[in-house]
Amino acid sequence: MESESLVLQRKIIGVLIRAAREKAHYPVAQVAQRLGVTPARLRAYERGTREISLPELEILALYLKAPLSFFFDKKSTVTEEPPKPPTEAELRVRRAMIGAKLKQARLADGKTKEECAQAIGRKPATMGRYERGLTDIPITELDKLAHLLHVNLYYFVERKAGDTQSGDVLDLEKLARLPKEVRAFVLDLGNLTYLRMAMKFADLPTNRLKELGEILLVVR
């Protein structure tokens, strides 16, 4: 059975979703189209009778030009733009990224799948699906897991390179268009060191890259 705090949190998020939508003067049908859900489902989100996932909340925040923090500290700036439903590839990529980070946080904190599943009232198999990115994680469950694993909810939010404000998410469309093997490499957190190195190399002039290449050949 859900605790009163989780029910209250879900209802607060729902109220803020509706506030952001109405401030932007967007009808339910238009916002639902952008999220790729039915109007009835969006209304359920706004009433707090149904969970919204983090990928959906991120898409909503971007569409309404609202920082993700709006849904937690009641601050908003919204402007209009044409709706475009998310692709399944975008959502699949975000689920995989969130799942990978969830597993990383669990292992770093020394928790088992069973312990995490028990904390959110789920079965270990469901926790496994969350970590593999096969199932959306309700935002209140993700928040509870974040507290259990001693990380902030924003730990799961991807920011664009150079951005400093919470809620600026990675360009999922570009990531979804990458070849499958490249996307798999990027999503593997074990490759983070190589990716950071590649980003630093990208800023080097050609002559410096040539020098590094010569050094690497000598080291071999």
C-alpha cells in the first residue's frame, strides 16, 4: 500500500504539471500529443492518480520551457513551440540511461536488487527490468530509490555539455540517430573515461593531435 507521502508527492507534481500547461496556454490534447500519450492519461498525471516517468517529465519540461526544478520548487518559465511526439528510440535511450545510472548507484552503495525492490514495494525482477531500461520507473519510486542509494534525483537527469542548470537534458534525438553499436558504447558508463578523453581531444588543434598520435605510437 502506498504511503501518504508518496500519494501527496504525486498529487503535487500533478498540480504543477497542470499549472505549467495552463500558464503556457496549451490544451490537454496538444501536450498529450507531445508526450505521446492519450489526453485521458495526461489528465490522470495532472490529478495525481497516475505516475509520470522521468523521461516523460523531462520531455514535458522541455516542451513547456520549464526547468525540471519547477516540478519540485514551483518556479516556471514557459513559451510556445509546435508539438512533436517523442520517438520510441528517444524514450528507449532515456530508459537505458536511467537504468544504467540506477545500477551504478546501487552497486556503489552496496545494495542488492532485493533490498531496493523491497524499499519500493516491488519484486527483484521488476528492479532488474528498471536497471536494464526495459520498463519506465515511476517518478516517486525513482525518488525513493535516490534517497535509499544516497544520490540526488538530479543524478538521473542528463545535462548537455556546458550547461549548468538542472533540467537541461541530453539531446535524445541525436543520440537515438547514432548507429546501434556507437549508442551502446555511449550508454555504457564504463566508457565514461574514454568519452571524456575524446571530448578533450576534440578541442585540440591538429598539430597537437598529431603529436599525441606520434607519442601513442612510440608507447606501443
